[in-house]
Amino acid sequence: MLPVPFDPALALLLVSIAFFAGIGITTIGPGGIFVTIALYSLTTLPSSQVAGTAHATFVVTGLVGSAAYLRSGEMATGESRAIAIVLSLSSIVGALLGAQLNAIVSRSIFGLLLGGVSMAVGGIILYRERRGFNPLYELEPLERSGQVALGGLGLGLGISSGLLGIGGPVLAVPALVLVGVPMLLAVAVAQVQSIFIAVFATTGYYLQGNVLLPVAVVIGTPLLLGVVVGWKVAHAIDPERLKVALGVVLLAVGPYLAL
């Protein structure tokens, strides 16, 4: 048995949360944040170890999620590949910067930021599903202007994800939908981007000694299983009800994390 710094009951709870978080990652995007929320709110780990360990679990899930969506055809077009390449490469710098910024952020500020992101993402999901909205910007990924916009977006997403230890899809999917990318394509592209964010953010945290590998393995295994289940769910049912439930939960836990 891997030596994890938690009692069996807590470890089992974290494993259960990780499984359902994995389903959320490949179904609608914002799922990995629950791994970070669980590590922050249920344990006494410092924020640097929360973020570093969470990112380590997202490396393999990003690879598997990308392979799944490649198989189902979402990544087969030139447009989808252009979005994935520009967004992913620009995220690398952001992920490294975010990992460095985490070192100067206190645990209380980390919780405040995590809670704010949770409420923002939950609010966007609920607003979109209840009221709907037109994209704020019609992205043209094959044109120069669209690629510049994607580069700036990728940098910002990388910094935020690297700092808070949340998976790339948590922020990338709502952001891409806001610039006119179809939902399923946004989820697929976010899987690719999450590989680059997770690899480089994990590297930064590992060099600081803030990646707990036994914990990452214990949580990452059910998370990976959930990713596979979530991909099947995304292609089998209309995930509207799941989106609403996710938005409600994110809004509910946000104030708790921020306090």
C-alpha cells in the first residue's frame, strides 16, 4: 500500500471525489477543480503541495482524454488542431509562472482565489444553461488575429491553472465557449492543453519539492477511470442536467473556500 498522509476514511473519500471529478473533466470540462478543492478543504496540506499534487494527477488524465477525443473525431480538423497548438504552447509559459507565483501566495489567499474561480465558473455554467448568450468574440483560429487572441488566452489560462492547481479544462472550456468554440470541441481541445499545463506546472512544483507522488497515484487512478467514463457519457447522453448540477455545486463551495 502506498504511504499516504491520510487515514483510510479520508483516503476513501478523496478517491470517490476523484472518480466523479474525472467524469466531469471529459463530460463538460470543469471537473478537475474538485480534486484541488478536496485536497485543500479536507486536508492540512500547504497550498503549494495541494497545487503540485493535483497537477501531477492531471498529466495522465490529459493524455487519456486527448486520445479519447482524437478517437471520436473532434480533433480531426485543421481548426481544432490550430486551437490546440496555439493554446497549448502559450500555456507553457503561464503554467511555469503560475507555479512560481504560488510560492508567494499564503494558504488563505489561495483559498480565496480558489473560491472565486469556483464561483465564477459555476456562475458562467448556470447563466449559459439558463439564459444562453452569444459568444463575446467570434474566434477565427486559422487567421493571425485569432491566433494572437488564442495566445493571450492560453497565457492567462496557464498562469491561473498553474497557480491554483486546477486542471486546464476548468477554465479553458468556459473561456473557449465564450469565444465561439462549440462545446464538445472546447472540451476536446482543453484535454490537449491540460497536458502541457500539467507537465510544466508539475515540473515547477516538483523542483520545489511540492509534489506528493503517493497521493498523486492514489487520487490519479480513480480520476483516470472517471475520465474514460466521462468521455463515454459525453457521447451517450445530453449532459445538460449534469452541467446545472455542477454549476450549483461550484457556486455553493466557492464561499466556503474563500472564508
